[in-house]
Amino acid sequence: MSGSDVNLESSEARHALSHGDALRFILGYVGPGHLALLGALLVLTSLSEGLGLLLLVPVTQLIVGIDATNLEPAWLGDWANVPPAVLLAGVVALICARAALVYVTNYLRTEIDLSFTRDLRRDAHRALVRAEWRWLAGRHSADHEALLLGEANRAGMLLDQALFLASATITLLVLIAAALLISPDLTLGVLAIAAIFALPFLILKGRTARDAESYADAYAGLHREVSGGLAHLRSARIAGAGSVMEQRFSDASEQVRTTELRYVRHGFMLVAIVQAVAAALLAGMVYFALIRGDVALSIFVPLLALLARSAPLAGAILQGIRQWRHAQPALARLRGLIEEARGHAEVEFVGAGSRPIQLERSIELKDVTLKFEGREAPVFHAFSASIAANSVTAITGPSGSGKSSLADIVSGLIEPDGGTVSVDDTPLVGQARLQWRAQVAYAEQAPFLFAGSIAENIAWAAPDTSFHEVQSALDAASADFIDRLPEGVNSAVQEEGRGFSGGEKQRLALARALLRKPQLLILDEVTASLDQSNKDAIIQSIEMMRSKCTILILTHDEQFAALADNVIDLSGLADESNG
């Protein structure tokens, strides 16, 4: 079992939902006005169907040529004296009115259902975006993707199923009431037999819950293979691991197929049981009502029509209950994700418009301690360092020594577990940490570029940026290759920057960072895997920025580290951590 499986299962255990809790959670997303309107429409739709089937009694008597006054039930009343033309016109009008009701009801149902799915997905995404980075960094992003995409759709089905079950149950009750009006004895007999034959459904109920959780785990595993595999396809080809990747994806796909097929098989079994029960009830009705009994045809035909409508409706209700149980774990996991992310929410920044923190002397780290969950040794223990303002400082050390963690602390992305971090005399805690982070820019080793124009990518966090500001940032990043493109800054960027070299993508990322006019610029392995010409362009940009802002370089590259005024070597810390 993988670590992410453990995360999902523990989250499921902590945030398990009862049926009542799930329903209350869902209804919290639906406006009371919409709910009241939909409830009224559902009742009217069901009543119109029941009334239409009741009208089969006088219509059937009209067809078979029997005088309605001889066989009419007591409830028929004045309908027995309605002229045939008026009766038939009334039936047509009722059918047309019901068709309009069904249209409006189904449209409103769909609108409410899609709005619920959208809002649930938004809440989960918002909770993740606002969560503390330390919590996010310890989780699998592919699991979050699976929840936000596929599982959100599955959870959205719950509202649709709840609305369907409400509609179908009301309709079934109306049909049973209509049948009782026509022939109480025969209807009660049919209901008693149906209750006995419904026992197999109880056997399948437990299997549905197990199938639902198995499907959620299988789908999450498949999503991890898609997300991780495609993102590292280039590395897999170079390493000759393509066949391994194919096999892992094939195994995950087979797991999804197997769990889905098991769920569908049980559904088909339920349909077969319902059909068998309906056939047995029909045969019993024919035998006892027509052969052994003396039920008139004008009574039996409407009753048969009610049974013909009620049997598949009852089957659909049973299927709806199964689908509810199948989708419920998805809602439990999504609600669990939302609650857990909100529990780790970063403090909200309320200092917009206040005077920014100024770095004029130094960034001081004193006795800093940092620990990560699942790791015995701390990354830092009583660690101290000083970064002078407007200097170039290199952080060096082997992989795992804490270079990125130190950058996260200095940038205000995370708070240490102990010690203090301050800019001049301002400790980076609470609002001050968020305020300082707005003065920091970060260029990472694998820059994020999205499908859009170059200008849109540069101004990603500031869409109102002017053309002049974008061009100035590109010039500062030595991105002169833009000038050779036919459309300049309006040239298209493909997903992940395909079509640009590694050095060109890195200079675009640097331009995005410089657009912020930061007091602290962090460059995380930005020259890794670059050829000398692209490396020289990055170095030129750093020389241009020297003394204009504080620059922090995370690197293994000795040539790049040589640019620094000061070096913080974490090699000794890595040895202590490993020891």
C-alpha cells in the first residue's frame, strides 16, 4: 500500500459521513427558495401522473363499452357523467401539462445539481489554495487532482440522486394511493408479495459500500499514474523505463475496470431481480384477478398500468439508493479535504495598503529549528545565518541538505518550528510574514508556463501590467530572443512552454520574477541543465541586478556560486541530518 493510499484511507476514516450528515451537507449548498420551488414541482409532477393513471378507469370503461354507472368506484364521482369528448380532451390536456412540468422540473434539477458540483469543487480548490504550504507539501498533489476532478463529479451525483429519489418516492406513493383507490384488496396483496421479494436488495446493499470505496482508491491510483507518468515522460524515455510506465498504467487501469465492473454486475443483478419480481406479480395478478377472481376488465387494466409503471419505478429507486451509496465516499473524502485544508489555513492577509517591510540591513535567522512530519531528524536545529541587504548570497549543499527549506523560511512561505527570522528588526510572524512575502520573487528550476501569450505568462500574478513593464522585465532577464519572434511578447506559449529551450523558459520565469520589483529575489537551481550561452545570459541578468535587490542563489553550480558575495554551505547540516 502506498503512502497516498494511507492518506486517503485515514482521511476517509476521520471524515466518514452518515446518510443524514451527507444529506444535510448537500442541502447546505442549495438555496431554500430553489429547494421549495423544486419540492412543489416534484409534488405536482407526481400528482399529475397519479391523476392521469386514475383517469384510465373511465377511459377503459369507455373503450370496453361498459356503462360507467354500473362499475364505477365510489371516488369517481362526477367523472362518470363527463362526455367522452371532454374526458379525452382532459386527458390530453393533463398529459401536456405534465410534460411541461417534467421539463421545468428536470431543468431545475440539473441546474441545482451542476451548481452544487461547481460550488463543491470551488470550495475544495479555495481551501487548498489558502492552506499553509508546509501542510500542502506533505501531501500528494495527484490525490488532490483526483478529488477536484473525478471525485467531485461523483460527489455531485449525490444531489441528483437525492432529488431523483425524492421525486420517484413521491410518484410511487401517489401511484400506490391511486391503486388503493381502484382496488384496495388486490393492491395490498401485491405490496405484501413485493416486500418479500425485496429481500435480495438488502444482501446487495453491503456490497455497494465496499465497491464504492474500492472504486475511489482505484481511481486515485489511476490518476497518480496519469499525472506522474505524463509529467515525467521525457525522463522515462531517456531512462528506457517506457515499458515499466506502460505496465504501471495498465495495472491501474485494470484495477479501475475490475472495481467498476463489479459494481455494474451487482446493478445488473438488481435489475434482473426487479424484473423477475414484476413478472411474478403480473402473473399473480392475472391469475387471481381474472382467472380465479371476478375483477372487471375496466378495473384490472388501470391497475395493471399502475403496476407496469410502479415496478420499474421501484427498481429505479433501488438503483438510486445503490448509486447514492456508491458516490457517498467521494463526498466524504471531499468534505474531509475541505475541512482538513481549512484546519491548516494560512492566516488571512489584512494589511493591504500598509507600508511594506523594507530590507535595508539584513535578514537574520537565529536558532532556527525546522521539522517535517515523517522525518526523524530535523532539517535545521538551532541554525543561525545572516543575509546582507542588496548582496548576492549563495546557498550550497547536496540534495536534501535543506536549501529549498531555507529559501521557504527566508521568503516567508513557511514559519520555522523554533527560533526567529527577521527582516531588519521585524520578526516574520503572522501578518508580517505575509507582508514580507509580497516583497519576494522566486524563480524555480522547472518554471511554470501555461498556454497563452508571453505577455500573459510574464504578468501571471498582475494581469493589469502595462506593455512597457512587461518589456522592461524581459530586458532585465536578458530575454532578447523575444525580439526575434514575429509577434514579440504576443507570441503564443504552448503548455509547459513547449517550443522554447530550457534557457529561454528560465529567462521567461526570471522576467516574471523581476516584474514584481522584489526586495528579495530567490533563484532555485536556475542554471541546472542549461548550456553555457543560456547560463551566461542568466549570469548577465544577475550582474545587472546586483546592489538593486537582495539575491539568494540556491545552486550546485560552482560557476554560479562564484557570483556570490557570501556563501551559506549546508553540507555539514546534511551530514548531521543523515547521521
